[in-house]
Amino acid sequence: MGDNRADVSAWPFAPRTADLGMLALTARRQFAGELLAYVQRMMRHPSEPSGGTSLASAQQNQIRGRTPPRIRKAATVLVVRQAARDIEVFMVQRPARGVFPDLHVFPGGKVDSLDADLEHACAGLDDRDASRRLMMARGGLRYWVTAIRECFEESGVLLAYRSGTLFEPADDAESERFDGYQDALGAGETTLGEIARREGLELATDRVAYFSHWITPETAPARFDTRFFVAAMPPRQSAFGHQHETVGGEWVTPTAALSRFDADEWQMIFPTLTTLRMAAPFRSVEDLLGAVRAGEHRIEIAGELHRQGMQYS
């Protein structure tokens, strides 16, 4: 929904270098004052520990007159499809407004309280299994639901089953009806649960694989606890950036997206770049999903980033 978007962009802009041990942050745009101060501080003291939730850290924040921002839960999803010799991911561009303008990201947003109420509509995955995969006591399934909801809201791609088969619009009239659902969902006029009930859908949670986990540093101006997922693009559906949520969207290979960042054409945050680097070696959707499900896709990030409070797993 319009005011429910986290866009996992509370991270500082990433360095334009392949050296993951550096945090040479760029401030080439006019950021909000708090973000700019954060970036300048990190550039001056890149080795200074700044993460965690220690009492000393909290006291330091209070001394500075600043209470650490509340951590909000979020989910984002890489929708991938097969190209001739490579895989492509669908990426959207955020609008040129707010503290983090123009970022290229994967569809995603904040966890909604209603996302926890859809276990009955999830295919092949329950909260116990989902929570185990996320190493949580409970409540894991809502991250899958959020990923599916935000994917539909921001890209028009609906990861769902109807009568046991992957959903695809039956005709142009049905496509238009679901376009209307997408608009209504973004406007807060309906819910994913209501759409599923009305259309007899099950959410395809079994086709959404858990990818990675990122938590923003305590010193960031906004904080998100974000779960990344990956899913194959359903056949006979189309992806497009929603006009109210994004500037636009496009399919791009991970390597091409990274090249655009290096050429200063796209702005991306560190988790997005790391995700693209993890996906880049794979040439087929099947191989990527297989590696993700086996936990063989992750790459190391420098310990320096952990010391700066950037948590990744």
C-alpha cells in the first residue's frame, strides 16, 4: 500500500566499488539532513562500531538527544525469469521523493498486521515450518505473505494457485479485473485475503524461497528487519511497475544491473547489490532456486560491515 512501503531503502547508498570491505558512501544527491549527517559520520569513522542494541549504545543515542528508530519488519522478493543465456530479475525504481529517491529495488514493503491472518490461504507452508526456516519462534509465515502481497501490488505478478494450478488470467476481462485488484490493494481499498477469498486463490508460498536476512544499523535514520525471498516468474503473467508505487519497472540481468550501478546510472543500496552479486553467477532459474533452497547461494560480506552494524545472514 502507498503508506505501507518500506522499500528496504533505509540503508546508506552503497559504494561504487567491488571491494565489499569499504563503505565509501556517496552523497551525490541532496539527502535529508539526518541521512546526510549519518553518511558523513560513517565516512569520517568507517571503523567505528555503530550497530547492536547495547545499553551503552542506547545511552549514547539518548545523550545526543536521539532515540533509536523503531525497527520495522519488511519483506522483499526477487522475481526471476529465464532469458536466452542468463536469468533476469524484475526491478522497480522508487519515485523521486522522500529521503531515498530514485532507488532501484526489488518489489517489497513492510509487514502488515493482516498478513498474519492468511495461514489458511497458504499452499504447502504453515507458520511452524516458515518460522523454523527463518529461525523464529513463531510468525514466520507472514513474511512470505508480505512478499507475495507486495509483489502483486508493485509488479502485478500474483504468486498464487487456482484450482491447484498456478494462477494465470483466463482472458482480457479477467486481466482487467486483477489490474483493478492491484490498484485497490495499493489504495488500501481491499486486502490480499479478500482477493484470495473472492477469486478462490491459494497463495503460492511453496514457490517462494527464503534468500537472506538484513537488518539496518542502529545509527540509520530508519530501520528495517527485512527478509529477502526469490520466486520464479509465473508463465503467462506480465510484470510492470505500479504507477503509484514506482516510477517504472523492467527486467534486467543481475550483471547488467550491477553495471548500471557502476556506471552511475542507477542508485542501489548495499543489500540490493549483494543480492544481485549472489544471483549473478547462475545461468538458469532452476539452478538459482536449487542453490537457494540448499543454502548454497550466499556470499561473505566483510567483517567491517558487521562492525558498522550491518547485520546479514
